[in-house]
Amino acid sequence: MTATQVEDGAALEVRVPLPRKRIRHEHRRRRWLLVIVAAIVASVVTAVSGAGDVMRVDGFGSFLEFFQAALHPRADAGFLGLTATSAITTLAYAVLGTLVSLVIGLVGGVLTSQTWWLARPQGRRAGRVGWFVTRAVLVVPRAIHEVIWGLVLLAVFGLDPMVAVLAIGIPFGAVTAKVFSELIDEAPHGPYTALLAAGSGRLPALVYGIFPGALSDLLSYAFYRFECAIRSAAILGLVGAGGLGFQLALSFQTLQYNEIWTLLYALVVLSIAADQWSSFVRTRRTTRVLGGSAVVAAVLAAFSWWWVGFDPSVLWQGNTWTLAGRVLADAVPPTFGGQSPLDLLGLAGITVSMSVIAITVAFFGGALLAFPSARLPWLGLRRRSGGLLWTIRSGLCKLILVLLRAIPPPVWALLFLFVFYPGVLPGALALGVYTAGVLGRLMAEAAENLDGRPLRALRAHGTAEPLVFCYAVLPAVTPKFVAYGLYRWEVAIRETVVVGVVGAGGLGLLLNQQLASFDYAASLTTVAALILLTLVVDLGSAALRRALR
Amino acid sequence: MLPDSCADPVAELQPIAELRAAGAVRGSVTALAGIDLRIAPGERVAVIGPSGAGKSSLVGLLNGTVAATSGSVTVLGCRFTGAPGAAIRRAQRRIGTVHQRFDLVEQLSVVHNVNAGRLGGWPVWKALLSLVAPRGVAEARAALDRVGIGAKVRQRAGDLSGGEQQRVAIARVLVQRPLLVLADEPVASLDPARGREVIDLLLELSGELGTTLLTCLHDVGMALGSFERVVGLRAGTVVFDRPPSALSDGDIRDLYAFAAPVPHP
């Protein structure tokens, strides 16, 4: 290359300005980044500037004591037996809840898919209306957290396994329906339209034309949902549904740290087992693995049914409907229950700031743990065998991530109450630490699935590892990390309700108080506010995603 | 002709299909405009034209998967515009369509794919049961024998070669006992020899069963050599519609010529 050519190139670069659209996008991006920083600062200020002190120094002793107890959990035969039966109960609720959610998800998924409504050229407008209505109907159960469902259902069914099963099944079913409808709409449609053209009805055309192709995706998502259901079942136990969560709550009341650790270990084992099963099914989708897993799941479901004494007849027997009617009549018309609309707005602000702190902690914590735990062969140092040091480091980081997400957020919140006064901060940190465990794993998976070719090309130039990391790895994973982070932010808003249990403020705390005093009319208002907030956050996160793309 | 009533389709219908000033707008694009076409029973028609001329939309109009935005489409005595869904489906059951990409369900075995052609005539419970314990195996087998791949009845459709898959698709049409067979570029995904075989098979079957056949083709030679009527389609309108003997080389050249000659600087 000659010097003039180089000069020409440089001159060319100066002469060609960026397209105006690109510049505008760049400006918008900068504005949004400013908004994010401002939101984080404002949230931290809100959380810290509460009434009086934030930290309690005297609590550090108990905090340390708690973690020291990790080394000697209570392991006598009696307590181990109790832990085992509690673990099975939690597992059984998770299995049955997932089962209900799958039924709802399958029916709802078909009924909310464009494939179903817009199948024929005739009557498209009516189809669009039907599609929109079914979609809108499913938004509400999705926006209400399992714990809220649990508390409401408790008023209807009393202490019955049905409470936990439906509390998991209804919101999970609505989420599953959304994902299933997307999977159905994204599946190849050639066979389906071909069958419709031959005069087939919609249902047979769907079963013959779409399901065989989408089945492995549907099943793998079902197993992912099961993994989430284990955590939900534990949390529901904390509010009284029995199982590991219930025992955890009891041991917390008496501050038996060694018992708590035994129960937590059981929960970790259960989580890891579900986690491994789910990722095994999702990475190896052969007919044998899927079929075998389905059979095991069916056996597990039958066993769970028997174990918790599940009885669907409570749905139509006794005074279930009368009670449901009474709760509904109490709730309508909704009232503000002593709050002014402005109070609600203030509480909504606290909820948002709690979720912002949580997701900030989770994002950076997750990313810091994700890189050392991920297997990144293209960074060169680690060949397939890997060094011993690396194996230890990676294993340790993975273990930390599992621990973070296996311990339910309310338990984290109770722990943080040792060192913080009740308020926004312990709730936000609890949610953040738990979400870090979830995000860290997603991030590690994203890093492991990176396209290795550009990285190898850089390595081939003799670029040092840290530079490869900065020039190729970080730019490639950042958009994915941001996308996951925003997605988890939407989830975190819903989960602020859960840490409300321990007096972390916001709408969640208010709702818990209102439900505890059976004030359903005021609860309905708070639930509506939460749903509205969820919608606003969803829209905001979608706008952010577009701007940062 | 039965203009509006949609009784059970019969073979002696005159004509089998009729388009009157039919047009179709797909999205913001006008795919077809002012199409007049009458197809008599037993006719074998080839439709040719450049990419984007509206050939697939024409097939869509004829099998009822594309709604006419103007004019009328009447097939097997059923006027698609405004007819109730059940009546349209009754007609569709006797219209067999062969697609360019075969459109088989690759994860299902061949027998299910062939049976898929009869789903319109089966009650839902039977269709679902058949996935577990296949029904109508004998008929499926006979249809597969007819297209020359009877031995593959239990194989997974996705494991077959392209030519075999297109034969499964034709068997799927055969079990419909169709009065009208539509083929949308049935050989575009196959090599020339395999393509020739498939076209010959379609013509043979239509001769044997007296079925009406309409095929869209890219291969002009094949269209002129084997069909008694050739329709030229260009930019959504019919340019010519006559027997191959009445077509000149110039007609074909004009059909495929660029819309506006690009001036060279």
C-alpha cells in the first residue's frame, strides 16, 4: 500500500459523515445512559436517606455467626428425616404446579397465538380482535406474583394443597402461554398452511403441522419452568404452604442457624438437581432424552399427587365458590384503604428504586462471577483439560452462583436484617444478591456460546489475553448481558412483593399488610397499581432495549 | 354452474374453477389484478412467468388460502368470497396442492404425512388417535405404492431425499381423492431428472383419474412440451392463454423480458 492511498483513505473517512439517522441514534443512546445513571443514583439516595440509621453494627456478629454455622449444619437423624420429607413436599408442589401451568400454557398458548386466530384469509379482522382479547386476558395473572396468588387463594381454600398448586400454576401458566404462543408462531408454517389448504380443521392442522416441529422447544421450556417452580414452591412455604420454606420460617423464628443450613443445603441440592435435569434436557434434545424425561416426569407427578393428598374436587365441592364470591365481593369496588393516590405513587417510587438497586447489584455481581465461572477455551490459556487452578476457581464461582439463587430472596432479606435496619436497602440487596445468581448463570452461558472465530483471529495476531477480552469478548457479550439484565429487571419489579414480607417497603409491603388484615378492597387497588407499574416497567425496558441496540 | 350454493363438489362441474376479474393485494403489493380464467374438468394447464409475476398467489386464490380482494373466485362450485368457512373447507378437501418446498412435517413418519391429506374429512378424535395408532394405513400404503415409494411408509419424512419427499406430498394429495390438483413450482427444489419424473407422475395421475391439473413452472420447455394449455403471467396479469402450438418464441421472450431496458451509460 502506498502512502497516498493511506492518505486517501484517511481523507475519505473525514469526508464521509455518519448518516444522520445513526447520529440521532447515538444521541438518544447517550441520553438513555444518562437516565440510567441518574436512576441508580436517585434510587440509592432514596434507599439511604430513610429515617435514621441504615446499618446496625451490632448485627455483624450474628451475620458472621450465621455463615459460620454453614460448616456444622444440624445432622441428627430426626432432623434429617424432617428435612427430607419437607424437601419432598416442596418438590411435589413444584411438580404439580408445573403440571397445572403446562395445561394452562398449552391451551392458552394456542388461544393466544396468531397461528390460531389468523389461520384463514377470511375473517382476519375478527381474528385480530380475538387474538388481542385473549392476549390481554393473560396479562393480569402474569403480573401478579405467586405469593399474592397464594395469600388470596388461602382465603378461598383454607389450608389445602390446592393453594400452593394453583399459586404456582396460574401465574406460571400465563407466562408459559405467552412463551408457547411465541414458539408456535415462530415454528415453520409450511406444513400447517398446506394442511389448511387441504380443508383440514385448525386443531388437527396444528397437531399434525406445528406441534411435531415445535415439540422439543415446548418440552425444554417446560423443564425450565419446573426449575423455577422449585424456587417458587420454597417461597410459598415461607408464607405457610408447608415444605422446606415453612421449616425455614420456623427455624428463623427461633434463630437455629444450624437447622437453617441443613434446610438450605436440601434446597440447594433440589435446585441443582432440577437445574441439571433441565439443562440436560435442553442441550440434548434427542427423542430418547425427551421421551425418557417425560416418562419420569409423569411418574413424579403421580407420586406428588399421592404425597400431598391433592384433591381436585375442592374446586367444586364445599363452600369454595361461596368463599371465592365473598372475597370478590369484598374486593369490589376497590378502595384506597386510608392511602391517598399520592401515597401510592410514593410507594411505587420506592418499589422502583428497590428494583433498580437490585438489578444494578445483580448485573455487576453476576458479570463478575460469570466470567471466571464460564469455560472460555478461546482465551487460549485453558486447553480442554484446563489447569487445576482454573478448575477450582471456576467450580468455586459456579457454587457461589448456585448458592445465591438457591436461597430464596425472603431468606436473604431476613439475613440482611442482621446488619441493616428494616427498610428498602435490605430488601433491595436481598433481591439483588438472588438475581445475581440467576443472571450470572445466564451470562456465563452467553459467554460460553460466543462465536469463537473473531477471538481466535485476534489470538492469531498475538494479542494478549486481557486485550482479547477487552476488544472481542466484552463488546460481543455486552448487548446480551444488557438484554438479560433488562429482562430480569421486569421480573425484579414483580419480586419486590416477596421481600415486602420482611418489611422492605414499597407497594409489596403495603399489599402484604392489607392482605394480612383481609382488606381485599384496598388490596385490589394495590394489585392494580402493581400491574400498572409492571406495564410501565415493561414499556420502559422495551424502549431502553431499542435505544441501546 | 352453481354460483353461490356450495353443495358437495362433483366432478362434472362445468367449469372446475372460474376467476372473474379477480385481484389479490398482499400487504401493500398488488400480486394479481383483473384475472379472468376458466378451467374445464380434465384440463391440464401450465402457468409460466418470471419470478414475482403472481404464480403462487394464483395457486393461493384457487385453493382458498389467499382471499381475493376484488372480483370473484369460484372453485368446485363454491364461491370463496363470502362463503361460510365450513363450505370453503368442504371444497378445499377436494383440492390437492403440491408445494415447492414439499411442506411435509419432517418429524413425523411418512404414513402420518400422507394421512394429513385426509384430516379435513376426519373428526378431531380420530386425527388425534391416529398419531398414536395410525389409521387408514392401507389407503396410505396404496397411495405411496402408486407414487413408487410404498416401502418407505414407516420412515421419518425428514430422512427421505428431496424427490422422495415430493412423492410423499403427491401421495398426500392422492388420498384426498382430489378433483383439482394445484402444483406450485413442484420441481424447483429438485434436479432436472427428478423434476421430469415428478411432472410425468402428475400428468399420468391426472390422466388416470381424470383430475384437473394446474401447475406453475419455471421450466418453459417442460410447460410447452407436456401441457395442452399454457397461461403466461406477468406483473399480476394474464399476458397470454393458449395452446403451446399457438405460442411463438417472441411471446416467451416478451414474457421474461425486463420491464424497462436498462440504459447503458
